[in-house]
Amino acid sequence: MPPVTEAVTPPEGFRQHRYVAPPDATTLLLVRHGESAPEHPDRPFPDVDGHRDPPLDPVGHRQAELLADRLAPEPITAIYVTSLTRTHETAAPLAARLGITPRVEPDLREVFLGEFEGTFRARAAAGDPVFQRIFTEERWDVIPGAEPHDAFDARVWGALARIAAAHTGERVVVVSHGGTIGHLLHRVTNARRFAFSGADNASISEVVANPQRMLLRRYNDVTHLLPLLPSTSPP
């Protein structure tokens, strides 16, 4: 007696499918550095490339470890950092687990804040009117001596384009800064300038880039940082 086979009913219509990056695309995981040490105007941090260069706070180091837990299983082929210490320290746990030496891309460092370098948080807390203008006009160069908008745009966008072109078909981690990431995502999406200015420390934003287009797939993902949130369970 021949074997009995069950009839397979073909699916009706066209099913939805999950997004798959094109084979000629680069997936860029833009990570904001972990929380840096508190700012003390009377105890300035050293300068690097004209920027004040704080290390990570202990909270930032813990964020970096949780980031490594999240990303270590992924097929990452390269890690980029800027010339500033807080990006190196954020990338270090992940780089150690993957056996990857981070590459330095100085052009992805933070926007230069001119007269606000080293006092930005204090001026924000004091309600400095120039600080208010930054967010009203959505540009950093309202600060006296700050990096001109067009120069900032050219250096960070050029750096991201170079990294994308160098890693076709790969998944790359880029550890950078809040102002830089916000500006890059404004350019990727053609949104208003400060639409993405609120990325959290150690957050992940995902951009898929190929010669035809750049696509924002994820913004400010902090799922891996949940262990650092205060417990909401009853005492």
C-alpha cells in the first residue's frame, strides 16, 4: 500500500515578512557613551582635541558592561570610538569579549561647545539664556566660540559615510556622543535638527545604510539597562 501523504494547502495571498537589510548595506549601531563623571567647574577635566575629556562615572562603567552583555552575541565585525576617553571606556568591555581592537574616528567626537566647554551642565542648571537659545534655535553655534553648524555637519556626516562605505554587508558598532548621534539621525531621517537630541547614555540606535538610502531602524534602545532602574516591586 503506498504511503499516505497529506495535502499541503498553499498560503492565501501574500504574507508579511520581517525586514532584511540589503546585501550591500552596512548596519551601524550608534551607541552613546556611558554616563561620564560629574562636572565640577573648579576641577576641570583634561583637554583632548580642545574638548574637556571626563572619564566614565562608576554608573557608566556598569552601563558599558550591560551594553557588552547585549551586543556580544551579535555578528559585529568592527568597533569605532572617538578620540575622547568616555567612548573608549564604553567600548572596552564589548571589545574585550569580541577580541576586536576599536578604531578611532576623531571626526565623530562631540560638538565643540566654545565658552560652554566644561561648564555646560552648570549653565543648564542655572537656566543660562544662551542654553535656552540652543534648544529654541536647534543649533549649537549660538554659544560664543562654539563649532559652526556647517563644520560640525560636514565632519560627522563625512565620518559616518566613510565607515558605512568601508564595511559593506557588515554590522558595526560606533560609540559616539549625544550631540553627534542626534545630528546624524537628523540627517538620516531629514527630521528637524534636534528631533533626536535625547539619546540616553549607553543607548543603541540602528541605521542601515547602502548607496541608495539610509534608514533608521531603531532609536534610543535601552532594554539592556533595565537592571540599573530602581526596583518597582513592593518593599
